[in-house]
Amino acid sequence: MSKAHGFTMIRRFGLGAGLLGATAAALVVAPSASAAPDCSPAGVSGTVNSVTGSAQQYLAAHPGANAVVSQAINSPRPQAAADVRSYFTAHPQEYYELRGILAPIGETQRHCQTTGLPPELASAYAEFMAG
């Protein structure tokens, strides 16, 4: 994983607050990998909300990851990237689990040939998922 780029995504994606805080807090089951994504605007939005809700719940159950991501949101970019990189380098299983939770966003974007995220978040998401 390109740590500098991947962890920039975490800061921008706002896994502790930002995007997740702006979405529904309730966990909604994400579409299964075998189901074709709903490409309607409501379907794409629903996938993003579902995934961010799942990520929010994941972070709530992993206080270390939640703390480092939450702190990164208010830190200068170089410090945030270093802190998040350090944490996820020491906890690679959490990185892969979180990456797996976020994967349906990319699947929906590819299948529907659209972006479900604003440009700055889409770029950060792509960097994080590239590993």
C-alpha cells in the first residue's frame, strides 16, 4: 500500500467524522458482491451511506483506529498522514478489514460508471483502496 497516498484518503474521507458523520449512523447491510448494484442516484447514495455506516460501526469497535482517524481530521496533513500510516502499519489487519468494508463503493462506481463521492473524496478513496 502506498502509505502516504492511502492514508491521505483516510484523513480526507473522514472516517471518524466528516463523511461518516454526515451519513446515517445506523448500519445498513451493503449490497453483496454477487448482486448487481442499483445504479439509480438513490441506489448509489444508499450504497455510500450503507458503507460509511458500516465503517463508522467498525471504527466504534476499534478505538485505536477510531482515535487516530479522528485526530487526523484536525491535524496538519503531514502529521495526520504520518500518524495514520504508523497506526495502520502496526495494525495491518484493521487496514484490510476497513478496506474490505469500503470496497462496495468502488464496485458500485465501476459497475455504474459513476462516482458516488465528491471529486476530492473520490480521489482519496481511490488512493486508499489502491493499497
